[in-house]
Amino acid sequence: MLRDIMELDKKYYMNTFGDRLPVCFERGDGLKLYADNGDVYYDFLGGIAVNSLGHSHPVFINVLKNQLDKLIHTSSLYYIENQAKLAQKLVENSCADKAFLCNSGAEANEAAFKLAKIYFYKKGMDKYEIISLDHSFHGRTLATVAATGQRHYQKPYEPLTPGFRQVTPNSFEAVKEAVTDKTAAVMIELVQGESGVHPMDIEYARNLRRFCDEKGILLIVDEVQTGMGRLGRLFAHELYGIEPDIFTCAKALGGGVPIGAMCAKAAAAAAFEPGDHGTTFGGNPFASAAGLAVFDIYEKEGLVENAAKQGKYLKDKLSVIAAKHSDKITEVRGMGLLIGIELRPEQASDVFKGLFEKKFLTSLCKGITIRIAPPLNITAEEADMFADALDSVLTEL
């Protein structure tokens, strides 16, 4: 069956993903994924930080089934109860005053750019530049590619959307030097996930917040990957002790159902008036029901707290393994359940392949860092399984 699917993909699907890992999954249960040949895999990537509840969480699935029986989509021409309630959840559990729902992280970031620009436009100020960081990743649309600090994503789409520039991460001086009288916002990921799990320094983030206040610049935090409990707090900026003017989230917010959110403080949010922005699918009854279910399950099962507890447990175990295999692992870094294991370049690919052969799903960032982002309801026993598998792979090299 796998061979047939691969042939269909090659014939009909645009070749944007190349040769994928040779497996096709039929169903999931918790951390486990079952391939069409019956093999069982352990999902330590969580659909790239999406499947925060694991697979087929019974409460989550029941909510989705009930919603399907009632209503999927109407459009935002009409009031949507689930949309309003999910916005309420986002606001009451964060520093934001308003929320806008869309379909993905890239769309949430696009909305953030538009809000930052129109905020100053309506003040009669010619401020439109947005500063982001080298090695960042903000999405695949033209504007988010321009904000992404990785040249290989940008080069094929030049000339890029104007008004974006990147500076060195964790360098407050680099931001200060880049600011002009046209600067509208600074956008950062507090932990850069796609580049290999690189956290920003706390003092850097706090200096940036103070600087933006002094200069009248908006601070945007991209929480697409770090938000919704991934780091052991609901949002990463809580760990850093700062409050952004605008922040975005997606991925884990829908537990696997596509959804994104752009959240903002009242002053910034007020810049959007009727007709300034919109969406066809965003925040529809079905997607919003998923988001509400995620919040409900987090609260009832203590999943944010579990992410902090199990994240520390797993990172500590990985640090012991790193010391044991210091000839192969150069660093273990991350927060909560977003962890990067950096390896020596000549061995990283073999470790990634070895884990896959042992049925553990991860990703390989920049060719040197194993990234893991398992479901937030992971157990200590499951963390042990991964640590043992990694130790075994390293020993066998």
C-alpha cells in the first residue's frame, strides 16, 4: 500500500516536500502512530508541535464529532458563538485585550504585520518597517518569508516584500542600530524552533521590551510554535516576564485542526476597523470548537504543568546522555517540551535515521539538531523510552 501511495504522490502532488520518510500512518492513539503495515511509531515531533493532546484524545474527538453534527462553517458575516468564546479564552488567559482568529501561523503573522502597519498609518505616521531576527522562521507567505531570517527561503522569491530587515539574535545593540524613524515593530520568536531550538536571553527580551516602549515601537512575539503550553507556561512571553503588544499562536491551539490567532493589547487592536482585515474560514464553528476543547482539556488534565514537569525530566535525562556521548552531542537546549539535541555534523543524519529506524519520530533542523516536540500529555515512561532509544542509537554508531 505504501508504494501505491508514494506513486500517487509523485504523479499528482506538487513536489514541495521531495522524498518523504517512507511511512504512511492510518491511525493514532496518544503518543503512538500506526503505519499501514501495522508498525507502531512514537510521535516525539507531535506533528511539528501541533498535536498537543496526542492522537485521538477521546474527549477532543467527541467534541469534534458533536460539532460536526451541528455546524461546520457559516462565515464571519454572522455571529459565531464558538469564535467569540475562543477569543474570550485567549484574552482571559493572556496579556491581550482582543483576538483575531485565522487558519494558520503564517496567516496570524500576516495579520500582525498588517495591524502594526495600520496602527501607525491611522496615526498619520510613516512607519512601516519591521525588524526580525536572523535564523528566524515566520511562515511561507511572501510577507512572512521576507520576515524570515533565512536566505535559502528568501532567495527564490526576490524581490522580497519591502520593509523587512533582519538582525543578529540576542544582540540588543543590533536592534538599536537597525531602528530608524520608519520602524513600526520588532518581531521575535523567544525560542527559535525551526533553526534548531535556540532560546533568547531573558535580559535581551526585557531590554527589547523597554526599548520598544521608549521608542514607541510595537513588540510582536511569534508564539506559533512556543505558545499554548509548549514551554511549560501557556505562552513563552510569560516565562520571560514581558508583555508583547501583539503576539501570534497557531499549531497546538487547534490540537490538529488548522487554526491561528493574532492577539493584541487594546491600543494596537483598535487600529483594525471594519473592512481593514478579514478571513473566510478563520474562527469558523468547527475550528473554534477545537480550540475551546484544547483549552478545556489543558485545564482539566493540567497539561501545561505536565509540559513543564516532563520537559525538565526529559531534558535532564538527555543532558546525562549528552555527557556520556560528548563525542557526538555538542549541546542540549530548550524549554519545556521543545528541546533541541545538537550533534556533530558528521553524525547528525545517522542519529536522525537511527531514531526513525527505532520508530521514534523527530525532525532534523539545519542538518545538525534533532528537534523534539511531543504531546503535552507525555508520561515519564514515554520520556524514558525516547532517552533509551537515543542512547542506543548513539552507542551503535
